[in-house]
Amino acid sequence: MVAIALPPDAATRIRFAVSCLWEVLASLRVLRDRGVPSVHQPWVSRQRSAPGRLLAALVPATGGYAPDFLTPPPSGLTADLDAELTALKRTSPETVRAHLDLMRSSHGAIDDLYADPESGLARLAGEIEEYWATAIAPHWPRIHALLDADIRRRAARLATDGAAAVLNDLHDRVRWQDGALLVDQRHCTAPDVPDGSGLVLIPSAFAWPSVLTVSAWGTPQLAYPAAGVATLWEAPPPAPDALGALLGAGRARILTALAGPLSTTELAARTGITAGGVSQHLRVLRAAGLIATHRAGRLLLNSRTDAAETLVRAAAPPPTASPRSR
């Protein structure tokens, strides 16, 4: 159990962030697990390249300790792998060695990093870039849209219902009690955080079904499963015939696919329509008041409006009644 103290004004000490390095760490744990969660099996089945030797040695399967220097505090809601790798490479040799001492394992690549942290971190950053390019970057628009939607929902709840409602809804292993956030981490040896220094909440696509914590770096971090992760790798359902008759097949397909916020690129990948065609359909749907577009960092994400939600529900075919048993 890890206890993270938060003061009475906890809402002012909590911030959300998106992190590329947390997704690298959490996804590698998924690949290392013997029993891959069913949620992530479609993603795992597509992986053809292994992580670099040093990166693989530093990230064990779920339950093992990964050095905290792998996840320096992310700066905000705009995920930037280059900026995070720059922070990683600036980690002091003393910090690298202190975190490696907690691993209690020996490996040639880790020993080299321990002996020469500066060169080792540069090599590690290169391996992370290669892994990101093949394993996560092709899916990042979809993942980022999921994370952005989760943050928007929880931030709105923080403003309306307060910190307790948000913290107690993160995960069944997390609860806020008597001014402290208690995280049930069975294998975690991290010290408690008693001084109320704040908290960074990081939604993650690959943390599910666990939560991951870091108490180093001054401000503790908690990576939790983003809401809706179970639908992340699903193909969109076919558009209802009635919706296609009303809007046209392409626009109906796009509106059906927008069960969550998606970029133009991701919509093209999900619907099989070219990016140019998607853009044209989006303009029409936006003018009709059926979609709204907002910026999330460098991405423009499209979402269904309330009017579109009503339209999609009304056009959906009624559920098929099951035959009565005799």
C-alpha cells in the first residue's frame, strides 16, 4: 500500500497530464506479461518488433520494479515524446544509480548503464524512439483521443463534484481517505508521500487493468486506465441502414465511428474512406450541427454533438428479441 498525502485543498494540488513515456512503460509490461489481458490482445497480435536490449531489461512484467527515472513528470496535456526524452537524458547519474539499485537484478545492459549513465541514457532514448515508431505511433491518434476524452470528463467532474469524487472513481485499488490517497500496490516498495506535495494523474491506454505509481521526482504520479479502453481496438459497428439513407453511406459511416473523439486520420483508418473524403464529409456534418471539433495539442478531434447522438440512437435497429423457450 502506498499513501500519498493531499491537503484539504486537494483539488488545487491535482493536475492531469498525457505522457508518451508512460505508454511506453505500460505497453511493454503488457508485452512481458504471460497472460495478456483480452483488451490488449488485438494490439499484441500486431507487434512484430522487439524492444531494444536495454529497454527490455529495464521494464519487467507486471509486479516487478521499473526504475522511476523512466517516467519523469510530464509537463501537460500535449504529449511530446522529444521533450520527455530530453528530460530523461538529463537525469543525474546519482538518480539513475539509486533507482537501478532498487531493481536487485543484474544484466549486462543495466550494468553498462550503471557504469556510464550519460551514454546509457542516450542509448535508451534511441531504443525508446524505435519502439515508439513501430509499436505505438501508428495507433497514437486513436490512443490520444481516448486519453483526451478521459481527461475532459474527469476535469469537468473535478470542477463540479470535487477531488474526492474524482479520486475514488479512478480504480478499485485507489481510494481517498482521511486526507491521503491510498493505492493498493501489492508489489510496490515505494515510500509514502507525507508532505502533500501534489499529484499528477495520467490516463493510460495500457495500464489496464492495474494502476502504476511513481513517488520520485518531487511530485508523485499515478497512471490509471483511461475510461473506454475496452473499445480501443474494436472496429466501428456498421452504420444503420436508416442513417445511410438519410445522410449518405460515407457520412453515416463517419458518424457511427465517432463513438469517441477521433482525428481525421483515425477516422480514415477506421472507415476506409480517404483522408480527403473524410474532411469533406466532416465539413458537411459540422455545418449541419452534427459534429464539433476541438484541439487537443497538435490534434484536431471530432466528436458527435447531442443532436447527432439522438440521431444515431434513433436510427439504430431495435434489438432482436430472443425466442421464448418452450
